[in-house]
Amino acid sequence: MIKGNKKLNKDAEEKEKQSMKEFAATVPLYASYMNASLLEPFAKPITNEIDLLSLVVTLDKNIEEIKSGNMSSLEAMLISQAQALQTIFVSLGMKASSQSQLKHYTAFMTLALKAQSQSRATIQALVELKYPKQIAFVKQANIAHGHQQVNNGTVAQSAAISGEQARAEKIINQPNELLEVNHGSKEMDGRATQTAIPKDKAMATVAT
């Protein structure tokens, strides 16, 4: 009985070790844990009352809020970043203005303009997050019965060609309107005998 209990305990220990190994293998894929590990050393100079586990829990909470559609934490972060970058831009710009050597002035001014550019990009990202662009997708259905080819790119051109052909056929098929009236008939008959024009008595030939 004792041997059986030892075997059970050993199996339980093996399973626990295996589960710990599996958990350790998932840690590099655990986004909040990995980013909390990077965040912790940078956050400690700001506050010492911080630990890795608390960061992981906070990040998980923020991730769940954003996944549910609540973007307030991201909006707050972007607003704070834009303001901080604006402050860095002003500070570096003031330092550049106080430099007497060109290389120092150029170095500070370059850093200042980079901070200003990053602030502008952050504001743009905030605007796009707050007011996303509306993209309209238009679906076009081409229905062809039988063996028919539809070319969308030449619709206007095909319509213009069809219009020209229709006008040409109208001109060709138009009946001749120059009809001669013969005894009340509008048909032209070249074989019909024409009525002689009566002589004008006033213009008759004077007898010798």
C-alpha cells in the first residue's frame, strides 16, 4: 500500500513538472507577460512600488477592455504621448537657440524637430482612432445570358460606337423626301408621260 502511494505521488510530481514546462514554453508567447517584463525596468525609476505580476494583471485588463471596444485607455495614452513629445520639442528648441556653435545648434534642433514630428504623428494616430475613415466598397454584378462578354472598362466607348452606328443607319434608311407629285401620287415614276406646258398666246410667234 505504501509503495502504491509513493508511485501515485511520483506520478503527480511528474505531471506537475510537465505542466510547469508547458507553462514555461507558453510564456514567450504571452503578450502581456513579455511586455510587462520590458516595461518593469523602465517603470521602476518612476515608482518603486511596482512588480511584474501587477503589470501583467493591469495589461491583461487593458487588453480585454480594448478587445471589447473600449478605446479610452488608448486615447489617453496617445494624448499623453503627444503632449510629452510637444514638451520635449519645446525644451530642445530652447536649448538649440542658446547654442553658439553650429554643430551644437544643429544637433539640438534636429532632435527638436524629430520630437515635433513624432508629436504630429501621434496626434494623427489619435484622430484616426477617434474618427476612423469610412471606406465604401461597391460591388458590381455583371449578368450575362448565354455566350456574352461584358467589358466594364469600355462601356462608355461601346455606347458611343453604338450611337454612331444608329445615327448612320438612320441617315441611310431615311426615305427620300424629294418626291414629285404626279396626279396626286407621291411616288416617283420616270416612265410617266409629262403634261406639256401650254403656249402663252402673248408670246406666240408673229406671223410673217
